[in-house]
Amino acid sequence: MTDHTTEEPSAASADENRRQVLYWRLLARLFDPEEQATLESASLAVVEDIGLPPALLDPQASVDAVVQRHPELAAEFDGLMVPEADGDEDRDRAAEVRRAALVSKVLLNVFASGSGTVTAGQLARWQSDAGWLERALGCRPGELRAGRAPGGAGRAAGGGVSPTGTGAGFPTPDLGTLIPAIGPELGAIEADLVKRMHLREVLADPQLAAQLTPSMSLIEQLLRDKNNLSGVALANAKALIRRFVDEVAEVLRTQVEKASVGTLDRSVPPKRVFRNLDLDRTIWKNLTNWDPEEERLYVDRLYYRHTARKTTPQRLIVVVDQSGSMVDSMVNCTILASIFAGLPKVDVHLIAYDTQALDLTPWVNDPFETLLRTKLGGGTDGTVAMALAQPKIAEPRNTVVVWISDFYEWRCEPLFESMAAVHRSGAKFIPVGSVTSAGRGSVNPWFRERFKDLGTPVISGHIRKLVHELKSFLT
């Protein structure tokens, strides 16, 4: 009896020590690129002891490479970091050691990005590893960074097992409370990698350019540098922008289709076709015609569902701050404007501004061409954009003005007064602080308070919020 009681704690204690060794190595490698020989040798012994491949400790090996050699590990990465219900009594300490080894691999590959020049292959590997991290958190690859279509971000060049799973079988965590800043931080790391890459040389080589996976950070760099590119490099840059625009458009189009739509217009008679037939109502209304002897229901009248919705011609005016801090909003809103421009009876106008304003309405149906005409950077003077927007408000009651900016303006009071005038005219004015997938954005507190007092609070957060607002007004 005595031996049994001392054996269990010793096994649990051994597993706890193994787990601590792996996490101490993780912390050491995150904060110091130099190897700690004692921790490395101890971690290697732990990994081999629990039957995992030593490649998990190789910082040069991507998660793709490990999974390609050991396909059985792919399922273990799915939902690896999704929180589990607390239950200290039923803890599987041996499984926790295994989990610590896998978690360490993903976190080190993503957050220990090193320094110095980055190659196209290294960027592709990091994007793939970031996809595995998102997959471990129960999300689709790319979801935390840019909200792109599954299979977009995280697709490594060449062969291998790409992290295109969806974390199936695991509850999607509330990322807003679990890891409130991980999406923006992943974007910041990716942006740093792009800046450290000799992008012009990579774009000039078709083979290297083919290894690039389009992302928000990469698109921002391409848009900033597009005027300095020519020939093959410019063609490859345009191809990357086009791919990214198409992937984001697919996601946004789905969100627009899923958003709530306008109320039913019961003044329009229902269309008498089979797909609109209301069988339940038809049976209920004709129950008085039931013949018990023949056991038949005789139908005098068919009833149909109303499907027509109230629609009036609406004008959507989108004004976007194209300063460098708003690049993700610029990309998202340009694509979103093109989607709404395709809806019936919606007249969309698009204006971009920094210290000067540019009317991009002629190209609003093609977000790719629109983005190529933008110029990122510079200061912000919204009064020049308002001078272009106000003449477009012909019928205020049928007009919605969406203004996307961080509202750090040169001339705050004149701009706010003109915005308040638009609101008082009867037009729907929607100030938007950020429309990113991560939803993080800084908004000038001076404007935020005044918009709140005006009754038009700033929308900040996921782009779905803006989609819902626009769809409910325009349809």
C-alpha cells in the first residue's frame, strides 16, 4: 500500500519536471537566440522519451516539414491550444508533456523570427507556421491575421502538408478574451519580415515571386513601392495584389450575403410560383374542406409567401483615409465598396484622401484598379474629402456616408462641423475607426466623444459590423 502511494506522485512529479523543462527552453529561446546547452540536451531527452521526433526542437524545421515526415502529428496540432475545462483531478500529465513539446514548436517558429535579411522562402515558411498556430487555436489559417479565405494564407510553396484545416471538432475560442492582441501582433511580425526582405529583387525573379503568399503586410509594401517597380517586377506585384483582392473579396462577399436584409414589402403580391408556395398555411386555411369519408382535403385556394423586399435607390458614399496607418481599412473598404456596387439600385461613390482627395468612383467596380491608383502615406486633411463628398448628397434620406479614418486630422473642428451638418441633413453618417479582421485601431478621442454626443458612435472592430450596418440600410 505504501509503495503504491509513493509511486503515483513520483510519476506525476517526473511528468511535471519534463513539462517545465520544455517550457523553460521555450522562454529561453524566445528571449535569447543563443542556445542554452543544458536546456537543449534535457529537452531532447524529454522529446525522445515521449516518442516525438527530435525535429520538433530544430528551429530551422517548419511545422510543415515535421508534419510531412510524421503525418500522424497533423491531427494533434488541430485545436492544440484551445482551452480545456478545468479538472485538476483528471489531468493527464503525460499528455501535457506531449502538448508542451508541440506548443513550443509552434510558438517558437512564429514568434522567434530572428533578425537580418529574409528570403521569399523564409517568409513563406513563416506564413505557413502562422497558419498552424491559428489552426492550433481552433481557427482557419489566416483568420486571425486578415480574415482571408481558407487556404489562402498559410499555403507553403511547393509540396508539404499545408495547414488548411479548420480546427474541426473543437469549439472556437472567444479570441477577444483569450488572446486579445495576437492577431495584430502576428500582422506586425509579418510586416517586419516583409520589410527585411529585398522585395524588389524577389519580384524581379519569377521563381522567387511565385513563393510569396499575398498578405496584408505584403500588399501594403507593394502599394507603397508600386511606382518604383517596372517590367517583370511590376507584373508580379500586380499578380500578388490581384490574388489577395480576390481572396478577401470572397470572404467579404460571403459576409454581405449572410447579413440581414430589408423588411418584406407586403404591398407587392407574392409571385405565384412553386418555390414560394406556403404549404402549411395552405393546409390550415383549407381544413374546412376536409372530407372524412374520402379522407381527402379539397383545396380551394393556394397561399404563397411574400418574398419582395422594400428597396429604394440608395447612394453609398465611402470616404477612406489613405494614410499609412489605414492601409488595411483602405484595402477592405475598397473591396467592400465594389461588392455593394454590384447590388441592384445601389449607387456607390468612393473617395480616398490624405492632404488631397481623389475621386475613385469610375473604378469602384474594380478594387484592383482602385488600389493601384491609391497613394499611401502623408498627412490627413478630411476637409478636402468633404468638399468632394457633400455635392454627391443629392437626396439625404436615401444616402449613407461611411467615413473610415483614425480621425487624427489637421483641422478637427471644421471637419467635425461639416460631418454634423451631413448628419443633420437626414443622411445616415457612419464614422468607422477600423475595419480590419483583428479589429484593433486607434481613434482620436476628441472625435470619438463628439460622435457619441452626436448619436453616431464610431464603429470599431470586425468588418462584419460595418457590413451589417450597410446591408440593413441599403436593402
